Amino acid sequence: MNWYRTAFGAHYRHLYAHRDGHEAAACVAAIAPWLPLRRGPVVDLGCGAGRHLSPLAAHGAWGLALDLSADLLADAARAAGALALPPVRADMRRLPLRDGSCAAVLSLFTSFGYFGDLDDHAPLLREISRVLVPGGRWCLDHLNAFAVRRELAAGDAVRERRLGSQLVREQRRLGPGGRRVLKDVRIRPLGGAERSAADGVPPQGLDYTESVALFAPAELDELCRGAGLVRVAACGGYDGRDFEAETAERWLLIYEREA
Ligand SMILES: C[S@@+](CC[C@H](N)C(=O)[O-])C[C@H]1O[C@@H](n2cnc3c(N)ncnc32)[C@H](O)[C@@H]1O
């Protein structure tokens, strides 16, 4: 089974609880000046529990939240009223949307890079480009691959913590050639089955490895060009700082669909 089908189950909202609505609001404030949010439908691609939906609506956006995870979409449904349409369960590689029907597509908080190395994402980029109107924009909010490579070149990073009634061990490491960052996640219930179910974890626990593509912005630019997407802006963090690839807190990259 693909890791992203396991990793974004009901337990994800506890594991990533620190990725909250405040952070989402800051993210949307940083990218909004570069996006045609009021000009047509906006798609939050990989919306998770929908934490960006209210901030997007506050910036005048309307449209669609889409995700593969039924568990997270249940949360997104509560927030989706803000964006006008009910959230949709679909694979981002096959969007249930017409050609040229969207003003903006947003891949927020590392909702990209799951399907192999960067080159394997050409079909996804073509799909995003397909649904964008000419002049429409795609925003990628990705981790700083340079910083991740620097950090993990020195050795794996291991973190153990207690989360509710779970013991969580996460080990981050580089994949072959530094083309991916991998995170081995092991979750073991400390309480009974009932508490475990409340945390979204099966009684026997959970084991999986997250795997996200690492690349240089210039490599993504080139792949995007092949899909008719051209980078028009970039920002280095949710505080709206200038983009400096080596030191950025996040890579917030804005691409425009060519006419
Ligand atoms: C890192 S989470 C980010 C969620 C959300 N954007 C946020 O900031 O909280 C990535 C999201 O992408 C979704 N996802 C993973 N693979 C997907 C696919 N093939 N199609 C659609 N969504 C997918 C996951 O279910 C998850 O909700």
C-alpha cells in the first residue's frame, strides 16, 4: 500500500496538531498577494482537515477542497462551508475538473512530492496545468530541500515522544542520492483499545515511512515549463519574507499557466 494512504489517517490530526489554523492563516496571507483568489474557482489540493479553507474564504476565495483521505475530509467538511462547495474525495493525479476551469490550484504544506522522484511528478504537473485557466496560478508550499539535505547529511534525526496514549518514534533520513526525505514512523499504543481508537490508531499500532521528493527550485521550474507552467513569484516563509532558497523557512513558489 502507498504510504500516503496510511499516513493521513485519523491519527494524522493528532500527530501534526501543531500545524494549526494560525499557521494556515499566516500561509494564506503570505501567498494571497500573488494569487487570483477572487477571479474564479480555487482548488485546495490535498486539503487535509481543511485548515486553510477559512483563511482562503476570508481573502475572497471560493471553490473546492480535495483530498484522498476520508478521515481528514470528514474534518474538512466542517470547514468547507467557507469555500462554498462540499469537499471532494479524489486522487490529485486525476482531477474531476474540466480543462481551464480554475483560477488557482494550491498545494499547501508539503502536499506534493509523494509519487517518486521529482521527474515522476510530470503527469501531476500536467494535470494541474490542465485544470488552470490560462493566466491561472499554482502555488506550491514545499519544505526547503536544501536545508533538509544539510541537516540530514550529518546523520539521521530521531525523535521520540508521547502523544496522548501513544508512543511515537520518528526517524528522518535521506533516501538514495539525497533525492527524497524519508520519515520512518512507529506508533505504539500505551493504553487500551478504546483510547487507541480515540487517537485513530489500530490496537496493534502503526508503522509506515513518509517519503517526499527533494529537488532544487530550478529543477522544478524546468519540469513545470514542460507542463506550461512558469514561475512568476516566490516567498521564503509564512511571514512573507523574501525568497532565498538556501535559508528559506518554506519554499512558497508561484507558477502561472501560460496563455
Ligand atoms: C501533508 S498533508 C497537508 C494537508 C493540508 N494541506 C494541511 O496543510 O494541513 C498532505 C495531504 O495530501 C493528501 N494526499 C496525499 N496523497 C494524495 C493523493 N494522491 N490525492 C489527493 N490527496 C492526497 C493527504 O491525504 C493529506 O491530507
